[in-house]
Amino acid sequence: MIRYVSAGILIIFLIQELAICSIITVGENESIQTAINGANSGDIVVVNSGTYFETIDLNRSITLQGVGMPVVDGQGRDRIVTLLSGDCSISGFAIMNSSKSSHDTGCVVIESNNNSLRNNIIENCSCGISLLKCSNNTIENNNFSFSKIGVALDECTENNIIKNSFKSINKYSIYTLNSSFNVIDSNSAINCKYGIYLDLSDNNTISKNNLSLGDSDGLNLISSKGNYIIENNVSSYKYNGIYLKNCINTYISKNLVFNNSNYGIYILDSIKDIISENIILYNKWDGIRVSNCRGIYFEANNISKNENSGIYFSKGNNYTFANNTALSNIGVGIFLKNLEKGVIIDNNASDNQAGILLLESHGNSIERNNVISNVKNGLFIEKSNYNTIINNNAGSSLGGFVLFESYNNNFINNSAFYSSAAFALQDSSDNSFSRNNVTFNKIGIYLNRSNGSQFEENYINNNTVGVALNFSDISPNKENITRKNKYDLLSNNNKTISKYRIWKETIISEDIEDFLATYEKVIYGSGETSIVRPLESARARPKESNALNSREKEPTGSLKLPVMIESNPSGAEVWIDGKPIGNLTPCKVFLEMGNREIELFLSRYESFKEKYYVAGPTFIIAELKMLRDDSSNDGDFSADIDSKNIQAKLIAERPEGEDMPSKESARMPAIPIWCSILSIALACHLAISRNNRLR
């Protein structure tokens, strides 16, 4: 009953309001302003088609509705329509020809709140719609053209600029100054100098706009904080797609930025911006350019096919690059210069001149990146010190990991394959290399005038030359594993090397200087007899086994990556991804690229279990640990005989608190041999006795 009474009261109230509201009609030869002056708040003024040469002041809350798109021509006056009272609505008009003196004059000036302007044509003005110190206004589905500015907001909050079209705007399609919490959504700007320009404006949302063919920047933010730039398409601007300067906490995500003449995104002197999930393609210089910034976070961007670098970041610290893809850029995939304390992790940089380049950058962490199939180098480090490079994959390039005049860098657990030189050092000393996988390269490790570096527990296998030293030394703390190289070591200490055939054929022929030089030369085209120690098996190995220029294939012909698995001691059962493969170590298997779990089981040894990322030919060697021998303690083993069946079953139990191997194939832990023999004999005796009784 209460609901029906309430609904009835509401209907009566609406009827009363409509009864109070008047509709005033204006003809072509009549004055719109005269009709407004005679209207009351809430009235509707309907203007028929025609041309009206006058200015209009909305000094009361009314609805101004055009029929047949009437034209209001300001004939060069400063303001054509001014909204002084709030709660007004204007729709269906063509408003044109104001003066072009400043942004606070123009076709429509709003100085009040809660107004709406929809479905109008606004052209040939200094500013199409100017909002001054107002809020909660909606500018929707209007067409702006041939003006200096389309829409301008000055000290405004919580306004909505949505679904408007801007064409041939001389300066700004949308301009905000000292304005916050506004929504600029689903607008289009074509052939306008600037698409959207924010100055000293915070916490605005700019989303789903289409901006193209401008003479400056598509989206420009200056000295602004906390803005959201989401799902915009920005293309074909003379300078940059998106430009930020002196901004803080800007969130730029899921934008498509392409074919701009300078940079796709350019960020300067900014702090703690987040750039994520953007697609940045075909820009005429760098995809993303960042300079003098702190705390910038890049994640899951696709920066590809740009005409210089994918990402170029100079002068900054405490930054993060994570899960980005940089493919087929003409220059470098990810170029980092003068940076400190950054994290570069899980990126894929392939088919560029160089995958990742560090120049004069220190104290960075480079982890789990794939820098494969680049023209020159996978990871190039020049004049950069104290960086940590761990679990990266570099291959199918001239140089895998290349250092030039760099010191005290740590390389751990990296894989380098199918390159002219997997690790190449020029004038770089006191670096450390441990547990790296160096396989199927022309030269595994090349040191040129580089001393004091530490090499330990690296796997250097199936290369033409395992280690090549030119006026350099190598200091292994622990033994490196070198197998199936044609030459384990070539060393030269004589400046005249051309007459030594082996060095010339295996080292000089690789054009080391073509990729082991300064960045500019790399990217822009820029004393005694040699010691030779061939492997004994090299003579017997057929030539076609040296897979330096093509990947090996499975017997079925499907293209997969070879993985060599060995253990010490050998003979361990191999499981991959939780399934036995029926092979014992040593063995070669062919696996698809990706994460793989390798398990090894051998009687009397602890089970081995590790995860590996297979991105190229991989060599795995496991040191198996023997289980603890408990023969001195007879109480550690107990036997229970189940003789209900004719074949007796022996059940072994370890004491509580001790782990058993995780797979059945690991077999039982070691027990005293006399105890085993006694238990088996006892089981057999009981079974035979029971069988005799049954007979």
C-alpha cells in the first residue's frame, strides 16, 4: 500500500511540474533572447530553423531546443551564448563566428553548474565551448571545427566531455587548466594540432578517444598528477603520440599508439608513472622515450616495428621493466642509459639490432629475459658496472652476451646458444660467470684484453671453440665443464695473428669487431704461437653433428630444442613434467620451448628435481647426493612379512621424521646387506612352509 501511495504522489508531482512548465516557440524573424527573458525557470524554448544574428544569455534554468538546426551567428562578438544560471540544456543548434581573442571568449561560455550541451555544431570560434570555474556539466555528441580551441576547462571539476567530434582545430581539441576529476571519453580529433592537452590538471580520466593527424602531440600532459590515460588510439602526429612532462603517478594503459613522426610515448622529468599493456607500433623514432625519471614502471607493453629503439630510457633510477615485448625494431629493443637500481625482468626482445642494451648504467638486475634472434647482440653492456644478469636466454645472434669496458658484473644461470660468440668481453675485467649454459656456438667464451674475471661451474659444450683468449686470462675458481667442443681453448698473445691458421679460421672469420665495439659502431654499422687443445673425440665426430646454424630435429621431423641431460653418477631414470620418458642418463631429448620440470632417480641416491626454462639448446648436469648409510644402526630398519599369499611381500619402513624419495622408482634407502639377505630368506621360508601346509 505504501509503495502505491508513493508512486501516486510522484506522478501527481510530475504532472504538476509539467503543468507549470511552458513551451515557448521562436520563429526565424523573432529574438531568442526575448523569448528567454519572458520564460520562467523550467520552461522550454523551441527555436525553429533559420539564422539568428544575436547573442544569448541564459540567466535562468531553461531548455533551449533547436528544430531543423537553427544557426546562431555571433558576427565576431566575444561571446555568443553564455550560461549564467545552472541546470540549463542546449541542443540542436549551429553556433558560429565568435571573436578569436582568448579561450574565455567564444561560441559558448559556461559559468555555472549542471548544464548540458548535446548534438550541436560549433565552428569558427576562438573557443567552441569554454567552461570557467564550474562543475557537473556534460558536453556530449557535438561537432567542433575551424576554431582555435574546441573545448577549454579552466578551474573546473567533475565535468564530462564525451562523444564529441573535432576537426581542423588550430590548437587544442580539448584543453584543461587547473582542472581535476573530469572525464574525457570517446571523443575523436582529426587534423587538430593537439588532440588533448592537460596543464596543471590532476586526477582526470582520458579514455577511448581517437586522436589522429595532428601537427604536434596527440595527448599532452604538463605538470599534472594522478591522471588515467586508458584505451585511446593515438596516431599520425607530427611529434609524439603521448607526451608527459613533470608529471606524477600517471597511469597509461591499453592505448594503441602508432605511426607518429617522433616518439610513440615521450616521458620527461616525471615520477612514479605506470605504463602498462600498451601497443606501440610503427613510430618514426622510438616507441617509448623516457628521460630523467624516477620510479617508472613498465609492464606488458608491446613495443614493436618502430624505426629506432622500442624503449629508450636515459637518466633515471628505481625503475622496472617487466613482461614487455620488443620485436622487430630497427634499433635496440630495450635501450637503458645512465640508469641505476632498476629491474629488467621477463621481457622478450627479439629481431632487433640488439635485444637489451645497457650503457653507463650501474647496479641493475636483469633477470629471466629472452633476447633471441637479434641481428647483432642479445644483451650488450657498455661502460656499465655492478649489474646482475641471471636466468636470461640469448641466442641466434652474432653476440649473445657482450661486454665492452664493463666491470664487476655477475652472470648466473644464463643460456647462450647459436651465436658467433655466446659471451664476448672487450676491455672488461673482474666480472664473474657461474653456472651458465654455453652451447652450439661458434665461440663459447671470447675474452679480448680482459683479465681477472672468474669462471666457475659453467657448461661449455658443443661449440667450435669453448674458450678463446686474446691477451686475456681466465681464472676458474671451480671446474668448468667443457665437452664436445672442437677446441676447448684457443689462446693468442701475439699481436700478429693472421698467420696462425686456426685462430684466423675460427676467430677472425667471425668478424668479432663487427659486434664487439662501441654502441654506435655496433648498431649503426659502425705474442707467442697460439695454444690449441683439440678434444680427443673431435676427430671422430662427423661434421654434420656441429649444429651451429640450424636447430636439430626429432626423428619425427617436428622442430624442437635439443636438451642434453647428464648426471653424476650416470644411469639415473629421467622424468620430465611428472612422466617417465624411459631413458637413463646420459641422454638427449627434444623439448618444446617453455618451463620444464626435470627429475632424476637413482637407487641409493636422493631424487633430483629442478625447473628449467628451455629457450634453446640446453645442457643439464645434476650432481646426485648419496643417501645416508644407516648400517651402524640396526634399529633404523624394520621388516614386516605378509605371508597370506603364496608369494610373500616384504614391506620396509623408515623411522618417523625421515623422508622417502618422492617416486617409487627411487627405490628403498640403503640398508645393511646382511639384513636384506636375512629378511628375504625369512620371507621365502615362511611362504614355502605355508605352501607345503596347504598341500
